[in-house]
Amino acid sequence: MKKRIFALLLAALLLTSCGGTAGETDTSAEAADTASEQTETVLPGPELPEKTYDGAGFTVYTRKSNKNNYVIKEQTGDVYNDAQFALTAALEEKFGIVMEEIISADDAYGTAPQAEILAGDDSYQLLSGHARSMFTYSSQNMAYDWYTLPHIQFDNQWWDQNMLTGMSIGGKIYMLPDDLTEGSLAETKCYMINKDLFKVNNVALPYEAALNGTWTFDMMREMVTVFTNDLNGDGAMDLTKDQFGYVTSWWGAPINILWTAGQRIVDSTGEGGRLEYVVNNETTVDVFDTYLAFLAEPGAVCENVDGGPDGTAAFKEGRVAITESWIDKITWSRDLDFDIGLIPYPKFYAEQDRYYTGVDAGSAGLVVPVTIGDAEMTSAVLEYWMYLQYRDVLPVYYETVCKTKAARDEETGLILDLIRDSRLYDIGYFHNELPLNSIGRVLVAENVGFATYYAQNEKQALTALDKVNEFYFEN
């Protein structure tokens, strides 16, 4: 059903964050309105009580570095901003509430309200912060189990079932990646390519291969050697001067590479649905050994620093063919003088039935604090919010902002669909109390093989996992 809705939108539209610049008027607003009207006729809303709350406040707390806003009170003429504005207004009108967003001036992770919650303060109905860090609330019994909120209806199609399955432990969910805004979609991992370098080097763009299911790691690896070029002829490859086929940083592809083979760190395959480590297997060893060997080749670079500043600069200067990305980075196209495109992470093995990718654990994660004064109101607002976001706002972000305003070719729209449908949620990566959650980064940083690292850390990892299981299954 979800794909059908997007297909209807695509036909209708013909088509931070990836959102537009404030004050920028977009001529596609009329098309977006038409699409919204069409989907409204085929997507009934959730079953909620007809009740208003006499001007009660609904306050969202947001960390300072959050890329997306939750409450929009001003129209700017930008199609995406105004779709968010309409959502805020619709929630206030339907429930008789006053929406407010408090953005912290200095809270980098979204965990500062812990002291207020422990003191019983009911100021916030929703907390948004660094997704991995937000598990701190659950481990200290400060978070609602989303399954117990009375009006949350997870069987409705606007809830991503893949996400719910991945983030559930023992039938409980305390933190959800952010689908109330474009957050989770925007920070879905993929690669960005310099299309001009592909043309200059007579390398076919990987769009066709990606769409027909034949885009593989081996294919990408072969491409990298073609693009590698010692531009200044000094016999040494320098990321600040020369041309490279592939650049990533240790928080990017080294973490995501495990999922491209369909593997996970943990899964709910233990007794009674308990989490257990599934990462220690022959496939994982092969994936990391192969990928680390690839990074040692001349045309591939992994920056062992946070943020990868030299790699970012090299790509923007037109000296990198393939680099790590997220969907929202498609807006880079507005500032570059060469054409770019997005491409999914390739299948690690050709025989896989699909592509796999992750959503960054540094993206926004949502927690409902246990101190909310009215769970009926809070959950009704959240359920309707998700419905409106899915029906009216996400299509504008996805179809209009990303596909039309940022993308420079028709293929990119199809590729975005493919990337979105490839998402895998591994709670072993998201949960901040599981020590193997950034294993790919650690292997690169410490220059160690997976088998050795796992053997050294297995005892600590199992102890931590037992603690997490105990919390979810015995509380």
C-alpha cells in the first residue's frame, strides 16, 4: 500500500535536511497540493476519539544540532515549509492544542531533560535527540513504551513495519527513529557519485545496474581503479591534491558495509525473542576482510577522523567519483558546478535478493517521557501527526524537494525509491549500551580484523546484551 501511495504521488507530480531554503518560492506547490488531495481520497485517517483539549500545550524538546524542525508556525512560500506549517496548524485545530518546540542552546544529544523528568516535570510531550543516546531514557525508566500508548496504532500503514520490527525488543519500543519529520528518510545511507567523472572516464553510470539488481560491490571496486589519478604526478596519492575513486570516513561505509550483505549485529532470534549476537559468522568475517583490503587499495580512502573534512572538500572540488552519503546530501547539487547523483550501497554478494542499507544512528530519535500528564492526548496527537506526515508532508519532501528541486535527472527519482526501500534497522547498532554497535568504525580505527576483535570483546559484549535483555523482558 505504501508503494501505491507514492506511485500515485509520482504520477500526480511527475516528478536541515533536504528542505528548501526559507523564503524560496517553489512553483511546484500547486502540483503538491493536487497530490495531497488525491491521496486524501484513498487514505482514511486513524480511528481517534473526537475530543479537544482546551488549549493544552504539546511541547517538543529538540537538541541544538537537530537538522529538522517539528513545529512550524510561519509560512514562507517554500512548498516544504508550508506543508509542515499546514501540519502544525491541522494538529492545533483538530485537538484544540498549542504546539511548541523548544530547541536547546547547548544540548548536543537531547539528554538534558533527564533531571526534569526524574523530578516529575511534565513540560514535554515528546523528546527528540541523537537516536543512539536516547536509549539513556529507557535504561533509567524515563521513557514510555510506545506499544502502551493508548492511541498509537502501529498496524496503520504510515508506520514503517520494518522499523518497528527492528527497534522492538520483547514487544517493547522505547525509542523510535524519527518519522514525524523527514529525519529517518533524509539520513538513510547511500553513495553519492560525480557523474561528470563517470562521463570523462567513459564509465557507465551505475543507475541501470542498480535498477535491474546487478549493482555489486565487485562492480564498484573495479570502477574505483579507473578513476584513480595522480594529478600532480609526484608519485604519491594525496587526498587534498589528487583524484580518487572512493572516499569514506570511519563513521560511514565501514559501519554500513555489514548490512549491505544482509547481516546484523543482533537480532531477536534468542529464546522467547530475546536479542542475541548474530554478527559472529563466516559471512561477517569475509565482508570485513574484503572491505578492509579494498580500503588499502590506491584509489580508495577512509578518513580516520570524524566528519571526513578532506574527503568532503575533495568531492566538492570534483576529485572523487564515489563517496559516502545520506539522502539529504542531494541538496549539494545546488552548490556544485558538476552533476551528482545518488546510488544505493551495492549488494555485497551478487546472489542477494535485494539491497540493504541503514539509517544513521546519529539522526533524530524520539522518546515519549513517562511524565506526560495525559497519555490519551499525547498518543492521539502523535498518531494523527504520523498520518498527516505520511499523507501530506513526506510526499512533498520526497517527490518535490528531493526529486524535483535537487535531482538533476529522471533516474535519481527511481534510485531514491530503491534506497528508501532498502532500509534495515539493526538495534545492535542503535542501542548505546551494546559495545559492538560501531564495530566497522573500530576495525578501521584500530586496523584489526573482525575475528580478532570479536574474540577480545565477546565477554564484555555478552554481558551488556544480557543487561539489555533483562531490562526489556523482566521490567
